[in-house]
Amino acid sequence: MRFDFGSIRARLILGAALVLLSFMAVAGVALQRAYDESVRAAHFARLQGTVYLLLAGAELDASGALVMPAQLAEPRLSLPGSGLYASILNVHRGEAWHSASAVGTAAPFQRSAPVGEWRYGTVEGPGGTFLAATYGVRWAGRAVEAPLVLSVLEHKAGFDRETRVFQRTLSTWLGGAALLLLLSQTVLLQWGLSPLRRVALEISRIERGEQAEVQGRYPSEIAALTDNLNTLIKQERVRQTRYKEALSFLAHSLKTPLAVLRTALAQPQQLPATVAQQVARMDDIVQHQLGRAAASGAARFAPHLALAPILNRIRDSLAKVYADRNLTFTIDCPPGLSWRIDEGDAFEMLGNVLDNAAKWAGSRVAATAWREADALHIRVEDDGPGFADTQAVLQLHVRGDEKVPGHGVGLAVVSDLVASHHGELKLSRSQGGGARLDIVLPAP
């Protein structure tokens, strides 16, 4: 497996490893310290018990001299060099008793302690480092009383050995656990990121032309991405198909006008009229096919476009074009109504239907836009004669009346635009007897 340090997988694995190792290190230090404190407290508790043992065996004679039994219950105090040493200092007499275990050693016994107070700590001596427990007491005998200082030392080697064993065991287990967790995390990350690798492989196959779209099933976090990617691919292919069809249609449709022009060359008297007629026809064909080819179609990723300003701009333009007819244009569109549509498609679609209505209107053109059931509804009405044939007028070069200026292209372009948005175009008569055109565009 190639490890790319710039990949998301490498970042996640490295990040998880650093977090895990940091946690293990902190946890190891905390556990080691807690264990050290626990062992230290246990050792001091044993030293305190030894002090109580000395108190139980200590006696003062009539002269105030300290008298200790020959044997104590702690056998280590009777074994020279055992590592456990004890001392009792009779402060008034300046005499000290030492356990048999302290013979031949220079144990650093404590010489003072407040009465009734315990002192614990670590002391250094010629023989090494010792854990020390010291207790001061005022001893009352039969006839005398005297202050005593009881000091018990234990060589720190035993304490250090216990902590080293625990540290070694802890390091082994934490290291093993860290390694196991790292391997588990790596496997989980590999499994979790596998859908991304499969998406990348599918995209590579799409680029090579081996498949048409992303076909795999992916988790919900990636499914939205793959769906949108497929939508973009489909839209791009529809656009390419539309351009190819437009070019093919142009190549086929322009043959007849060109043939007529060639024939007209043999008739010079009719040539100007024939040229003007056929050039106008070719211009209509080109305009229609350019409109079809440029249609963006249903655009899931287009920004929301406010429709009221578009309708108002078209109304103002048409009012100037048809100023001599004194037409009344009425626009009913909520200011907040917006839709996902390309601005060029919106101007082309709305401009053509309003212009067509204005050509046929007697005095009034009304446009209404609203949203209903997750679809955009647009209705344009006029008070003209209405449609004689609601099907034929949607075809190229078919005009409702040859006396009305136009080329029979506008509604055909609108029909193609509506179809590219998977919408519906319906022609009918308005209540006043004029023409009514309804456009319904579903949500992209």
C-alpha cells in the first residue's frame, strides 16, 4: 500500500496516531505516578507499624534508662544489613538504642521530632537513600518520664525495585495496546475511506470513457456528491447532444434555401426578391437553432433568480416597442418569487411569450407568476383573437396570421426551452376570448 502523506487517509492515520500516542504517554505517566504514590504510602505505613512495635517493647527503668527486649516481633530488625533499621533516642540522657540490623551501618537516623508528630520523608546517607518515619513521644514510666524520638529507616532499593517492575509491565502493556489500537484505527480508516477511493476509480473510468456515470452505491455522506456529479455529467451530455442536433438540423435545413438561391442565379430579374426571402428564412432557422442549442435546461446548480425584475424589464421594453398601439401590460408576480433557472433562458422564454401576446393583443397583456406544489406556474393572457390551432403554432415557421409581423419562431423556441426544463406548455383561450399560454416548470 502506497502511503501518500498529502492524502486525507495519511492525515487521518497520522493524526490518530499522534493523539493515541500522546494519550498513552500521558496515561502512562499518570498511572506510574499514582502507583509510585501508592507504594510509597504502603512503605510509610509499614514503617509506622514498626514504630508502634518499638513503642510496645520500650520501657524505662527507675533511673530513666531505656530498656528494650532482646527480640522484636519484626525479624528484619534482628538481621544485620536487612535494609530495615530502627533507633530510639532518649533525649534527656543522650543515649540511643539501635536495632541489631543497624550494626556495621551508618544509617542516618533522625535525631529530633516534635512530641506527638509524625515525620515522613527520604534521607540520604553513606549507605544510600532511605525512606524514613520519625515520631516524637513523651514516655511516662513508673517513676520517671522522658522524651523519646523513634526513627525507622528502610532502604529505598526495595521501593525502587517495585516501581521499576511496575513501570516495565505498564510500558509493555500500554505499548502493546497502542500498537493494537493503531492497527485497528488504520483498518477502520481504510474501511471508512474506501467509498472515496471507489468514487475516484469510477471518475477515472468515466474520464477514460469506460463508463457513462457513477454507478456504485455509497454512504449518505457521499451519495449526494455522486448524485450531483451524475446530474452534471447528464446536463453536459444533453448540452453536447443539443449542439450536435442543432448543427445537423442547420446543415439539413439550409440545403433547400441554398438550392433556391442557386436556381435564382439563372433568373437575374427575380434574384433580389429571392435572395431577400431565402436569407430571411435562413436567419429564422439559425435563430431558432441557436436558441435551442443555448438553452441551459433544468439547472439544479443555478442560483435562484428573482422573476419579478425580469418580467418588469421585459414589460418596459415591450411598452416602448408597441408604444404606438397603447397596450396595457399587467404583471402580477410576488417580489420574493425566485426560481433556479438560467437568466438567459428566463429572458428568452418570458420575452418570447410576452412579445407574442403583444403582437396579437387588442389592448391588454397580462402575465401572472406563482409557485404551487413545488412547481413554477407562469400564465400570459391577451385580449386578441386567440389561437386557431394550438398545435401547429408551436412548430417552426408556422404563424397564426400572415398579416401579423413575425417569422413563426418565438413559440417554437419557447416550446423547446420548456421541454429542456422538463416542463409543460399549454395553449388555450382566456375567459375574455383571447389567447392564454400556461407554462409549468417542475423543481430542478
